[in-house]
Amino acid sequence: MIGFRLLALGLIVAALVLLGADAISSLQHGGIRLHSLEQLMDMTSPALARHIHDWAADMLPGPLTALVRGLLDSWAWALFGVGGVLIAFVCGRPRLRS
């Protein structure tokens, strides 16, 4: 359980870092600029997003392919943050036994 709580904390911290990076990028470009998960993947490994698109098209049925594409087009900070908050909520503090 402690491992999931640490994972949740790491995801929330990553979301805050990505949100800060988007804020800095928005200030530099003079307008709101939010990076998607696909753009983040392109910055780290350019072929990774293309491989995920190809895998989803070949291996998954149509609605799931659209879901994968939707996730890749979502804001990176939002995905990390929501995932971290959900894991933290499910694996929260242990209840005291009385």
C-alpha cells in the first residue's frame, strides 16, 4: 500500500512540474500554451507516440483506438494529476482500528 501512495505522490508532483512548465511556456509565447501527452512523448522519444498510434490501430477495436488517441491528445499535467489523485484516494491513509 505504501508503494501505491508513493506512486500517487510521484504522479502528483510530476503533474505540478508539467503544469509549471506549461505556465512558463505560456509566458514565453504570450498566450496560453498547454502540451499534450503526445507532445511530451515527442520531446523525449520522437518515435514513441507513432508506435503507440500504430499499435492501437492494429491491436485494438475502433472505440479503444479512439480512447488511446484521446488520451494522447489530452493535457499531460491533467493525466498525471488525475491519475495520482485517483490512486491517492483509493490507497489513502490506513484507517485506525479501535
